[in-house]
Amino acid sequence: MRDDDPELTAEVVLRPAGRPMSGWEQITAETVAAMRPDEAAVSAVRDYFQAEGFTVSPLRGISSTITGPRAAFERQFGATALTGEPLELPLDQLPRQVSEVVQAITFSARPDYGPGHP
């Protein structure tokens, strides 16, 4: 990785197996098992992003993360998709077998405290 191409990490939220997810449902310790994605969907998403050069974390609940250089995110999602905070990346450039099992891919907003905060 070049110094001028920082690594970014985004959260990939997967759809629950066997039922639609309407918007952002509240997920609790009691409901997380019912919201778990299908293992085939988890594998398809992991394999796709690994093939595209991202590091993929293990599934935690209903999501995992993808990490890679900014250039990889720009290539995958378009440079204009990486503006603003918080940020939800477009899914329309993903293959259908991936986009139909992904609810959202997001970056978290930077904290409004600590180093680098005005």
C-alpha cells in the first residue's frame, strides 16, 4: 500500500436468510439469530470481495467488514461514491448474486472528538 492511498474499512450488512429486511430493523440479542444471513450468501460475498482485492473479516452477527486501499473502493464503487459522511455505498455495480444478499455497505461517521476534530 502506498502512503498516498490510505486503507479504508466499510461494513457490509447482509440480508437475513429466508425473509426480507424492511429498512433498518432493530436488532437485539433476542432477534440477531433470526436475522442471520444464509451461509451461501456469506460465502458469495466473502469470495467476491476477496477476489476484488479486499480483506474480509469474519461474519459478526449480520455483518462483516471489507478493508482495502481507497483506490480499490474507487474502482469498485466509483470515486464519486466516496464523498460525504456517514456514507452508504451504491450496490448497483456489484454482481447480482452479491447485491441481492447485501442490505447495505457503509462507512461509519468519524467521531466528533479526539485528534483531527476541529
